[in-house]
Amino acid sequence: MALLKTLHKSTITHQSQSAEILAALETHPAFRAANIILLYHSLPDEVDTHDFIRKWSTKKQILLPVVVGDDLELRVYTGPADLTLGAYGIEEPTGTLFTDYAAIDFIAVPGVAFDRNGNRLGRGKGYYDRLLPRIPSAYKAGICFPFQLVEEVPAEPFDIRMDEVITQQ
């Protein structure tokens, strides 16, 4: 019973922290000004973006990544019925392929860890390392829980830094 209470409390904390982080994201000037936004459909250990995607898809064009081999392709999100279970158990959109990378205004980027210099540690497969250089003009915001903000993330010269890291205030 104690384990169930701990899990329930952990879920509530995860949801409330996610809500605070995403509230900061949606008031960010770069997000407000953006028309085409690349988000991600979160895994259980990431900032929960599911409701956020649904909310903003009626106001902005939302793109979500789809794993195809060693790369991410982008697809237009049209609604929850548009999602199918893809690689790594992530729900991915089946909508229209999006290739106009220069038109993307804002990207919310997940990560295992970030530092205050905008360096990001991913899950090790390099998907975002290959995707982000194709979208140089978009504002890149790493979003994470406070415990994911660390002193230093090892970075290589070719790594793309986030313009900002948004976490719980």
C-alpha cells in the first residue's frame, strides 16, 4: 500500500511540475510569436506534453517527430486519433510529412539532462543531433524537470545548444 501511495504522489508531482514548466513555455515570447512549432509526444519520464499538444494544435501548427530508421522525420499533428504507436513506444502522428524546415519557428526539445549553457544530453541515439542542424533558424528551448538541470553536460563543437532551458521556476 505504501508503494501505491508513493507512486500516486510521484504521478501527481510529475503532472504538477509538467504543468508549471509548460505554463512557462506557453508564456515565452518566442513561443507566443511562433506559428509552426515542433513539439514531442512525451515518454513517461519526460515533461508530459500530451495535453499541451492537444491544447495548442487548435491555435498553431504542431509538428511531431517520427522515428524512421536512424532519423526523425516531421509530421503534422492533426489530433489524438492521428497517433499510432511507433518506435520506443512513443505515439507518433500519421499526418502529412513536413519538410519545410526553414518555416519552423520554435522547437521544444526533450533531454535526459541540460546545463545552464544550453548543452543537452539525449538518450544516446543522436536523433536530435541529426535533426537540429537542419532547423538553424528556429528558437530551441530545452524543457526539463529541475533535477535534470546539471552543472555541466559534456559537449562537442558540433553539438547544437539550446537557446534556453525552461524548467520549473
